[in-house]
Amino acid sequence: MHKIAVLTSGGDSPGMNAAIRSVVRTCAYMNVECMAIYRGYQGMIEGDFVAMNARSVNNIINKGGTILKSARCEDFKTPEGRKKAHEQLVQAGISGFVVIGGDGSFTGATIFNKEYDFPVIGIPGTIDNDIFGTRYTLGFDTALNTVVDAIDKIRDTASSHNRLFFVEVMGRDVGHIALNAGVAAGAEEILIPEENLGLDRLLESLRRSKKTGKSSSIVVVAEGDKTGKNVFELKEYVEEHLPIYDVRVSVLGHMQRGGPPSAFDRVLASRMGVKAVEALIAGKTNLMVGIIDNEIVLTPIAEAIKGHTKIDRELVRVSDIMTI
Ligand code: F6P
């Protein structure tokens, strides 16, 4: 393995820069050339490559976003796009790449690997924590802390005005951010896609909260929840059926994807980057780096994509008990 490339793809997440830094520095340490691919797979197709050395990644470990930029690339979904990408890689003398991204990025990588037998290792970078084969994805911990911080602030004003807030958080079709942030921020109810408890239970729980002396309430809603109503419709529904509440909505949005990575994400990114490069150099391919029981492990990318992360049932129970 003479030359390894690194790219970030899909939605960005805090810790991606720390992972890029780790890949680049591990290559330098192992005397392997390293190329950055800008703008994800789009940059691969267009040959947007820049040679990196250990100093190219100074002062980025603490930065959110990705210095390499990211894209959700439609062209890479076509055989013509992937052919161009392969030609660019071969022309640049690149013999393997590390892709930092989520399941869409990994799906692209597996198809590419199948077509061209091109060595690839994935690093899971997404705030959603929805990748099988790892307990944590890069950015999840930071996003969680961002959400908890935001909800703490919302609680201040909710409490001053005796209000009920619906707070919508990201997570696409899984509820890891919602569940963990809800427990950490002491939410009265948490609505997640994995567990649709229905609107009656929500009303019942809010009614009980009021009765037992709670003056303000926070309901955390995962963006993919299955109540069939978005946060604004939930507000209307509660106003109609439970007029005892003054209700407001806060959609946290993309601020959840920004900000400096937490110490946890920086350490995880550094560990995953080393493992990814070592795996490529050892001739391994089509694997994703993950962390399970604090061990850095490798899982076939195909399994990582197909498998489902399970919601933490024990945490659901804890949440139920806490909302008494
Ligand atoms: O996958 C990360 C994520 O932030 C999801 O939580 C969210 O549903 C989605 O990306 C938003 O995507 P975009 O930035 O393209 O609007």
C-alpha cells in the first residue's frame, strides 16, 4: 500500500477532523503517502485531490465540521460516476481509501469495492449513532452534549413561564439522540421511533405531571418519531386536548451537527484513524472500524449497513421511572 486517500462523505459530524488528522498522521508515521479527497465522492469523481503530510492537519483536532468538505453525491450512485472515480484514483496512484461517513457513504463504498476490488475501510461518522458494528459513531457524544445544553437553556425559560416545550432533535429514523438527551436533560416524555406509545399516553403523562405539581415540562421528540404528527401538530393536539398547558416548540436543527468535538469524540477519532490505516496496510478491505466494549474492532461494511442498532431498553426503562 503506497498511497492512501481519505475523504469525508454524507452529513458532517464533530470528530471528522480529528479522524482525518489521525489518518494523515498514521500514514506519515508508517511512511505511506496520503492524499485528501475534497467534497466526498464528488471530489473523487472530479479528481479533487491534495497531498497531505503530518503538518497539513495541525490545529484541526478541536474543530467541528470537516476541512475536506462533505457532500451527498448522486453521481457516485451511477456506474458511470463510479467508473470516473476509479479512473481518477488509479491516475493519482492511490491504492486504497478511508471513508469517514454514515451508511449512505458505506453503501457507495461497498458497491465500488465489489465493482473494482478497490481496498476501502470505513470510519463511522454521524451524529445519529445508527451504525451497526460500533457502540458509538463519531459525533454522537458531541451532538448529545449540544442537545442537553440547549434543553437546559430551554428549561430555564419553560420554568419561568410555566410552559410545555416540544423539542425536536435529529437522528433521522432512530431515537438515540432523543432518548439519551431526554434522560440527561430530565425530559418529562421522550418520543422515539422505536417505541410509539401513542398520543393517549402522552396526554395522560402530561396530565399526571401537572397534577403532581410540575409547572413546566419538556418533551423531547426524535425527528423520526412515529406518532404521525410533527412537533407543530403535537403542539396543536395538546393545546386542543389539554388546554391547561401553554405550549411552545423548539426545533434544534443543524446546530446539533456543529461545534468542537467532545474529548470522547476526539479520542475515539484518533483511535479509529490509526486502526483504519493499519487495516489497509495489512491488506484488509471492505471493513468498518468500530468500538465495542472499549475495544477498537473491525466489522464487514456490508454488515454495518444491513444491521440495525438497537435502542437501549434499559435506558427506556430508566426514563419511564424518572418521569414519575
Ligand atoms: O444523518 C445526520 C443528519 O443530521 C440526520 O440526523 C438528519 O436527519 C439529516 O442528517 C439532515 O440532513 P441534511 O443536512 O442533508 O439536511
